Amino acid sequence: MHPVFCYLCRMQHATGLKFELQHTAAGSAARAATIATGHGVIETPVFMPVGTAAAVKGIYHRDLAGEARASIILANTYHLYLRPGMDVLRQAGGVHKFSSWDGPMLTDSGGFQVFSLAGVRKLSEEGCRFSSHIDGSKHLFTPENVVDTQRIIGADIMMAFDECPPGDAPYDYAAKSLGLTHRWLERCFSQFAQTQPLYGHPQALFPIVQGCTYEDLRVRSAEFVQQFGAEGYAIGGLAVGEPAPVMYRMIEAVNAVLPQDKPRYLMGVGTPVNILEAIDRGVDMFDCVMPTRNGRNGMLFTAEGMINIRNEKWRNDFSPVDPDGEAFVDTQYSKAYLRHLAIAGEMTAAQIASLHNVAFYLRLVRMAREHILAGDFPQWKQMMVEKLTRKL
RNA sequence: GUGGCUGUAGUUCAGCUGGUUAGAACGUCGGAUUGUGGUUCCGAAGGUCGUGGGUUCGAACCCCAUCAGCCACC
């Protein structure tokens, strides 16, 4: 257990995560590190496949761990709260046992979902009232009950309940929203301090930096959240329509403030290039639906560029899906066969492409880690960025 | 042989009493997707309306002939 300073009681607390910085790259803010959790060690930089409903769509846990070598996956508080519901999660003994994923897990708080897909919602100081996208039933999320819910789900890392303002929010709204997110954060940590993990393994709570694309708000937010002495920090509200250079500038501004000795998690990002650029700027953790969602729709990421497997050009291409890939789907199946499956609407097309993409993302961050440790990350990144943006 | 029905996009079909550039779905081709409501979303190409005449200012539509398919009856 690793002691951290508690914002509420002004004392050192034993908590769940142990972050060890191994190497920082020369000429870059990139870092290689390890994060020890109650369910195993995560090597960073890391990509966390998104498993909204405690399932990474289309991929067996066996392949996630064995083929893609995922070390940590996400689940979502909003979705699990609505279905199957907390009574099931509690009876199952938490999400690890329920889903039979024995490695580290992280739950998003549902803040993003409430603002992106729930029906009519009403925001107040208290929290957010919304109606379920499944049956229209009405619910209230507050910082307190979202922490409670995440205690019941039992992921190793929980996320604070934040407001996600739209990407094009004007300054006044962004500033007002940020104030609310910060007040909610105090309540999240208060509830966190007053509650205990339910299943015998420790849980960490990450605050989320907001502030849209306004650098002064981002800096203010980073300064505010870091005083909680959290075990890790997230950057939210990016990759929501702003140009990539703006996103990179925000990351630089925030990471200049966040503590060096804690993991930094860029939420919801992104493309392979986005991830490399963010690693270069000192981000350690990522999640994104892109490898699975785009995979379901026939888009493959490879080290040589992007492939739309439905394109006619692959019709008679019997070469492997990705000769450089390490997952069994990469070499067992041909492009022509995968194209056929995708066009025929076969379920396996989505499965093969999802596994390929997730394996590719994880391999990319593993390679990034190796090059950070080897000391040539900036040069390698430069070479990769050029290749990754090609369309095959 | 006689009578009837049907021929419109690759496919299945709409298409009003004759009235602009003949539509849809599926298929084909291409694009999108960033803390997952995704078999999703967006776009494009594709037609000498079976063929040949005729009527009309104007025909997928009306008339004649003809070809093809299906049905019924001798």
C-alpha cells in the first residue's frame, strides 16, 4: 500500500495504487512507469480497451488478455447502474467476479454518458437528473451516489463525477461548468473518504481536469485537482471536435501543473497518432472506443496505415490481415476473407477487426514504452506518425 | 390456337386522370466514427421505362404491332 496525503483529514492514507516512474525520455515529456493495483501491475504508457457494459464488444476476455495483452479494461458506471443494476453487481461480489475479468479495471463515472446520451437531463448543484436511454425511467446522479455506485461495482480505479461541457462551449459557460465540476469533486472525495471498498481490494479515485479549450481554465483546473493528493489524474473534455493541435496544447498546459509522480489519464483519446503525441507530452493512460467501434465498421489500424476492409481493392487480396500483427487473427485470416465477412455482415468480421485493432493499439503503446526505455522515443514517434496517417 | 396477366436501376417494386430532371428499399462503390444507445451514420454511381411505330404541345402511362415470361381454356 502506498501512502498519500488526504485532502480531507490532512493525514497520510494507505491506498491502492503504487506508481513507479521508471524512465523519462530525453527531448520529450514521455514516461515509462508501472502502476500496481490490487489486481495486478499495469505497465505504462497503457491503452485500456473500453468495455462499457463490462464487456469489450466482440472480444472474449481470453483473447483480450492472451492475444491483445490488455492489462486493464474499462467499464461504465452509467451503463452498469441501469443494466443489470446494482443489486446484481452487489450479489455477484463486484464487477471482477461478475464479468470474470481478474485483472485491473477502471470505471468511468457516467458523467460523460449523462451528458452525451441520456435523455432529458436537468443539471443542478445537487447533481444531474436524467432519464434512462433504455426505458425512459428517471434517475439522479450526484457526486456522492456515483462514488457509492462505483464502490458497489468495485473497479480498481474510480472516476470523479464531472460535467462534460460541449466542445464549443463559450468561455463563460466553460468557467461556470468548471466551478460546478470542482465543487462536485470535493463531494466525490468526501464520499470517497467516508466509504470503504466492499470486496477486499483497494480502490483509487481519479479527479478529472476540465476547462474546455481555454488554457487558463485548464491550468486552474489542474491546480485545483492536484491539491487532493489523488493517486492519479485524468484529463477530460478533449477530442470533442477541437483541432488536434489545440488538444495537444491543453495537454501540455495541464501536465505542466499535474504532479510528476502520479499517473495521468487522457480520457477518450484517441487515434494512434493522438496517443503518440499525448505520450510525448507526458500522458500515461488512454482509453478509446475507436479500435472496437471502427473495427465493427470495417476500419483497421495497422503500422503501415489505415485500411477500410470493405473497399473493393481487397477483394482478391489473399495476404494476411496484418502480417506484422501479433494476434492470431492477423495471420490466420486474409484480407479478402475478412472483406467478405464484413460485407456479408458476419459477426466474426466485427470480432476479427475488433481484436486486431485492440491488439494493434496495445502493441503500439508497448512499442512506445520500449522506445522510451531505450531513449529514442522522439525519433521513433516521428517515424510512426508519418506511417500511421497513411491510407492503404 | 384463343383469352388474360406481367415486362420500369444489378434485384424486388412504387410511379395519381398523360404534365418539370422517372423514385424507394436492398445491393454496389466511397466516406465518417475519439471517457460506445452503432448490423450505425453520410454520400455517390447506376435507367433509351422489353422492342418498333402511332396519337399528343407533351407518353413509363393512351392506341397498334411485335418479343419474352406466367396463367387459364380449347
